[in-house]
Amino acid sequence: QVQLVESGGGLVQPGGSLRLSCVASGSIFSIYAMGWYRQAPGKQRELVAVIDKGGSTNYADSVKGRFTISRDNSKNTMYLQMNSLEPEDTAVYYCNTVPLRIGGTWGQGTQGTQVT
């Protein structure tokens, strides 16, 4: 079973930056496109950034120009550089495949990414 471990969340002021990391067990990064999802309090989980196996990226309009997704397949690690953070970015951030795998599980996410 693939395990996904997210880290790097924290408390920042508006306009600040954070860098999230996602480490996966196994060689999932060489097989799947990967993405960062987020779930704000009281809202559904949404996909905010995607990177495919070739390194092409796509972003939700709400984060375009502020967030940058990257991956290091040799380290089974993916990153999300978040700049110019806004209160609306407050959420728990998760990494996972895009699209989601049938039977795939979620990590615990980065707790407490909060912009106040």
C-alpha cells in the first residue's frame, strides 16, 4: 500500500510563503501524475495543482501565479511552493495521484496551514 506523507504547513501572515513537501513510499511518482489538494473548513476537497510525469503543470485559477508545484522522482518527493498567501488559502493540504487511484488512500495532510 502506497503511503503519502505531507509536511511543511504552518501559521503565516497574509503575503507570506510556505513550502509543502510530499514523500511517497514506492515508485508512485514515476507512474502517475500527482497533485496537491486542499480542504478548507466546511468545504469539499479541491485540486489546486497538478504535475504530470513529464513535468507539465496546471493550476486552479485561485492559486495561479502564486503557487508552484514541482517533483523530484529520484527522491519520491513532490513540493508546493506557496507565495503571496491569502486567508482564503487556509486549509489542510494533501498530495495524491491525479486522477485518484481506485482504492487509493489519503495521507493525514499538513495540519494547520493557516493564513491570518
